[in-house]
Amino acid sequence: MRSEETADHQIETTESDHSLSKVPYNERKMGWLSITNITFGIATAIFYFQIGSVMALQFGAINALISAAYAIVVAGVMGTVIVYLSARSGMNVNLMSRGGGFGYIGASLTSLIYASNFIMYCALEGMILVFAVHEFFPVIPVWLLIVVFGTLVIPLNWFGIKQLDKLQKWSLPIFFIFLFAAITVSFMTPSQYDAPFWTYMPEGMQIGGTALLLCIGMQHGIVGLTALIASDYARFLKPEHIKGGSFAIGFIPQIFCYGVMGGLGIWFGVRLNEPNPGVYIVHLLGIGGALFTMLTQVRINVTNIYSSSLSLSNFFENVVKFTPGRRFWVVVAGVIAMILMLGGITDHLDAALTFQGVFLMSWAAILVTDFVVVKRMMKIGPGHYEERQEYLYKWNPVGVWSLIISSLLGTIAALGYMGTFLQSTAAFFAALLAAVLTIVIASMTKGRYYLKTEVKDVDERDILVKTK
Ligand SMILES: O=c1cc[nH]c(=O)[nH]1
């Protein structure tokens, strides 16, 4: 087994993390339901209520619903392809990017930005939890709650994927009990809006046009992330579950995030005339609302820390050969998130998150285009994903230039320097641009930078496309 050949890889094998190498076939034992269950840890975050409620109250419920449908399709299609690639290769997007168009240093940069994204989200989600609890127990100082809840996610990540699976499995039924309670109480609470909720439209807004574009612009901050994230778990999928499982893992959680949670967010928001779920859930369920928030936020933050630890492991192995093991990075990610919360930085992350929304969607688009168009249709580059440094160039211009150009232009557009239309659709256009650039640069370089030397020990099962 290749992953046992070096000392680093032995550490991983004993921890079952495989943060630095692909998951060997004899450890791809998880069924599609278990993996979908883990990704529901992300999908059940009240963050998605908030997106739905804010969109509906600012731009109208029908625009929010159309935008949710758009997010389901875009994240679902990209997510399904990425899950398929992860399950076939045994790699997450960090590893896959090395041989999937970026080179090993190129892939380190994507890993670093990806890790920073999860750490920021961990801090943002952590603050939602801290404020919900502080609301009920104002005597407990905020800094203490930050330290307690910031520390809690570290041991919950200690034993990797199996622990995550158990945690998400046991907490999901409790989540649904709270959710049904909130819906029931909401029905019993007089609505602030008398007509059917989907007819809600604030003054000066209309169906479609700028209002719809602004909703789509809000969704773009997160669509790329939800398409990419399942790859951390799908690499453990049993090979016999790949066919139907790729769709289940790649698509169903998107329906839940944007459709169910987002849809309920629209409904709650309009009914209660309140955009902040931290306020309305507590209003509906009292202390139960604080417990519900605690549950959803712990569920999402264990996945945030898990994904950041994998990405940090990748970055530091690739760039400085520092391989202390994934648990070390769990602690680092947890501590940085706490520092962000304690420093009050979470109120100033807007520009960083705008850039990351564009960046992540472009990255997902490059991985999908590299596989579907470059490898499958144009037969350029190797037919398998290589992750070992000795076979790779540091940089592959295909992914690296496509990502740099599209992310830069996309961010400039998203910040409003190219007009309103491009501001709201920036991530989409960056992703389209990234896809086109991937094809153009791959055909210009004729796949030269995918592999430094020929790989002679490729397992037949790892070949995704016959390129020769
Ligand atoms: O992956 C995600 C998505 C939304 N919010 C998070 O905290 N993490």
C-alpha cells in the first residue's frame, strides 16, 4: 500500500486521516448514507435560514425562492462531479488539485485559501452560538463562552471521520425534533404578513431584474464552498456506491441547504418579519432555541475544523515538509478561530468572504472542466489523479493562471467596480471565465505540466479516463 511507504504516511494510516495521501481501497468502506449524513452537518446550519430570511425581506420571497433553486442546481451539478472524482480517486480537492491542473505548489495555495475560509466560517458560526447562549446567560462573559465553545470542537475532531459520522448521526434526530417544534410554534404564532408568504415583496422591488440578481449575488458567497466540501468525506465512499452515491452526496445536501433550510428561512423571515434566526428561533423556542442553535453550530463547526485541518496539513507538507499530523492542525485551526472571535474580527470579514466566494466557485469550475472537458473530451493530461510530489511539477499553468485571473477579475467585479450586473453575478462569470481559461491554457500547453515524469505504477482502478 503506497500510503505506508513513508513515515508521514504511516502516521496518517494509524489515524485513518489520509490527509496527505489518497485513501487506500481497503479503507473506502463508508456507505453513501453515512457520508450524506456527515455533509448534513453543514446543511443544517442556521446560516442557511439567515440567507433565506435576509433575501426574502430585502428582495422579495419569490426572488429568494428562484435564487435558492439556482443555487441548488449550480452547487448540485458541480458537487456531484466533484464527489464522483473524490470517490474514484480517494482524494479530496486539496490532493486532487495537485494532479488536476495545479501542480503541487499550486495546489498548496488553493489549500491555504480553503483552510482560511473554513477558519473564518468557524469563527462566524462560533459567534452565532456564543451570542445565542449569552442572550440567556448574560452573566457568563462573552470571552469565556468563546473559549469554551471554541475549545469544544477540538476534541470532537480528534478521531477523524468515524467520530464525525457518529456525532452527526446522533445529533440529526435531535435537530429534527427542534426544527419541527420551531415550525409548529411558528404556525401558532400570529403572522406579521397576512397573504401567502411567497407573495411577500418589499416596496420598490419586483420579480426578477436587479432584485433577483442581488439575491443570486448573496448566494454566490457560499455556492462554491458547498460544492467542494463533500470531497473531504466522499474519498471514503465504497467503490460500489459511487454511481448513485455521487448524486446523493453531491446533490441532496444542496437541496437541504438552499431548498429546505433556505426555504424555511424565507418562510420564518416573512412570517415573523425578522431576518436574524438567532432572534426568531429564540423567540419561538425560548431556551430550546438556544439549545437548537448550539446543536446546529457545533455540527457545522466540527466540519469546518475538520476541513481546515486537512487543508492546513496539505499546505505545510507541500511547502515546508512540516508533517506533525492532522490533530496538530485541528488545534491550530481551533485556536486561530478563537483568536478571530476574541479579537472581534468577525465583523470585518466581508471583503475576504467576497473574494473567497469568487475564488471557491472558480476553483470548483476548474476541477470540473479539467475532468469533463480537458481530460475526457480533449484527452489532454493523464487519465488519473497523481498526488505524489516526485511525479509533479510545482506549478501547472492550466489551473494556476485560470484561478488567479478569474479570481482577481471576479473579486474586482464583486466589489462593484464593473457595474451592478457584474457585481451580483461576479462569481458565476469568474467560474465561466475560469472554465474557458482552463480549456485554452490546457490546449496551449498540451498537457505538458501535469506530470514531470511518467508514472509506471498506476493502479488500473485509478484510471478515470483513457487518454491515449
Ligand atoms: O461550509 C460551511 C458552509 C457554511 N457555513 C460554514 O460555516 N461552513
